[in-house]
Amino acid sequence: MAYRKRYGGNYKKYFEKYKENKTLSLKELEQIQLERLKTFVANSKQNSDFYRTKFSDIGTITSLKDVKKLPILKKEDLRKNINTIYTINKEKANISKTGGTTGKSLTVRFTKDNTQERFAMLDVFRSSFGYKLGKKTAWFSGKSILTQNDIKKNRFWKTDYYYKVRYYSTFHINKKSIPFYITNLIKFKPKFLVGFPSNMYEIAKFGINNNIDFPSNTIKAIFPTAETITPDSKKAIEQFFKTKMYNQYASSEGAPFIFECKQGKLHFELQSGIFEVLDENDNETNEGRLIVTPFATEGTPLIRYDIGDNIELLDGTCTCGNNNPLVKTILGRSDDFIYSKETGKINLGNISNTLKDTEGIVKFQVVQNILDEITILLIVDNKDYTEKTEKIFLKNWRDRVGYKLQIKLKYVNTIPVEKSGKYRMVKNNIKHLLND
Ligand SMILES: [Zn+2]
């Protein structure tokens, strides 16, 4: 693992700074934001060919509102122009590859300093729940870590004994292997769980359905990464592992952070960037597209980047002492939806709710390749899954998509994950057919 890259250099300095800054007033936070924005825009103009041209008519930034003068950067623009957006060369950079819906991946370059700053911020968040590098942690990551021999021996993990991290493979979780995962987790006694929530969810569901009693007071907190969390998965994970899960929003492109606090509220971290929520006409709104300007992306500057996620804001303040503004929900990828001519777009939250009142559905993935049809891949547990369950599940779908869309159910043993290791509940391949 790239510990030196993450925890070397200025990591400590940033960690101390952001720990101290946890209770800044909103005014102080905005002041920091403005200073960072000014230098970020000026440096991007100076060091990136793309922004030099694009911002040639734009004067200096004097207030946070000035960000509105800058053009919005779409994902496609980033992809097309990435070589002129970079401000540093490959050799100097920490590389991050991001997956895309179309399968085309994007390579983002981070400066070493920015990487350290980002990890420090993330660790300040985790440290408020007792986490520290070196405390026993079970990690579900998208890295391929096992040998054929490991698999043959039902050993689905690798341990870093120095930092006390055990990496569990996320590519081998199935009904047959889950008992080995659970037995090993109980034996390892991690204090923290980090990683893909979809994998923790599968393990938790298996544990609950098989009446396995995970020892209480083992895990202090769970930190999901990378995927959208559905209420069902949160509930099952917390129930089985007998602890709380604290969400965070980030992305491999370097999006600014949103962190959940002890009160269970989501806060923007204004020190990590500028957040805007806009409607289709780019006007400010309460629920809509998230546009981000993350300060720690100096190697591949993202300025007013349309990251493809939707969020909903929440008014008011929090009692936890953190004065960063609140987010009601992270609605997830704006292209994670199914389209029905009858009822329109059905978003991820509504899609995951099709599991309501069903039993025995281990996992599903809905794929839409044409406008008139969807295919749902289903992994079921035959002990609990009956014809009645199928009826309920289909009824839940009909309530959302209407009766004209054709629904094909396909019972499978595995659902392939993305190259990044992430599981996607929705694969929408019809976005280009819609006109909005
Ligand atoms: Zn709070």
C-alpha cells in the first residue's frame, strides 16, 4: 500500500490543522474558502493550458459569488481535454483512475501535497470516532489481492501486520465464501470496518438470515466508501455488526468532502472546496446537480465540475459543534436511474425500495439497454425466496415503472462488479436516447 504517499510529507501538519479547525464559525470557513479559491483559480490559469484559454476573459476572484462567472466543466469536457488540463507530469503525480458508466476510465493526477491533505482531512473525520492508522481495521477494497492458492484454501484476505489492516477481497463474496469471511472477522476482531458498503451489506444479510451473532462491542464504527448507501443496507449493516455507520462523500476525481457527524447529520467540508447545487438551467436550488470546485485537485484542476451526482440540502444548523452547512441526502449518481415512458425517471433510492417486503433477494442489478425493456439480474436465497416474493418484487417494480415497460427477470449466481471493484445496482445504457 502507498502509505508513504499518503501519510508522508505534510500529512501530519494538515491533520493537526484540520483537527483544530473543527469548530470554526461559518464566517471563518468561508474566509478560508475564498482565499483558497483565489489561489486555486489563479494557479490553474497559470499552470494549465486548458484553463488559461478558458479563463482568458475572467478577471480576478474577489468574492465567493465570483465562482458563478466561471464556466461549468462537464465530465465529457474533462475527458476530452484532460491532457491540457493537467498541470503536472505523470512522474511527479499520484495517479487515480476513475471508472465511468461508459466503461471509459479517466486518469487524474494529484500532487503529493494534495494527496496528503486529502487523507489528513479524511482521517480527521474518522478520528472523531476513535479511528487511527494502526488500530485494527478490516478493509473491503476494490483491489485484487488473492492468489489461486488463497482461494483454494478459503483464505479471502491479506493482512498488513505493521498497520494492522486486513484487506478482504471484494471479488469473492458469495454464499459459499461468506461463512469464511464472517468466521475470520470474528477472529480478527477489527475495531473499524472500511470499504464498499455493498459487500458489508451482503455479509450482514447473510449473518442476519443465518442467525449468526456477531460479538457486540467489537467494531467501534463503520466507514463506507465509494458507493451510494441505501437505507436498507445501512440498517442491515448496523444491525449485524452492532455499531453505527458514518457516511462520507468523496470521489476518485478528488471531489470535496461531505462528512457525517456524531448526530448523524451530513456536513459539507467547506475547507475542501466549493459546493453548488443547481437545477437543469444552472440556477441555485435545494435539490439538484452537485457542482464542485475541490481545492486539492491542483494536479488536474476541477473548477465548477459537474460530477454527476445529485444531492439535497438541509436548512438549519447542527448541535455537534461543526458549523459547516448541512446536506439532507446524497442522492447518488444522476445517471443511476431507469427510464419508463409511462412514469419517467426512477432514481436509485426508488429502485432500491423495490426490495420492500421481499425476502431472500441477496442482490440485484437492473440493466436497461433499450427504452422499452429492463432486465433484472437476481441472486436469491432459495430458502426464503418464493413465488410470492417474486410477485411482491414485480409489483414493487410495476408501482414505479408502470405496466408498459417490459421486465425480464434473470436468476443468476453472480453479478459481475465494475473494473474498479464497485458493484452497481443500476446500469443505464440508454441515457443518450433521452433528450434532457
Ligand atoms: Zn453535526
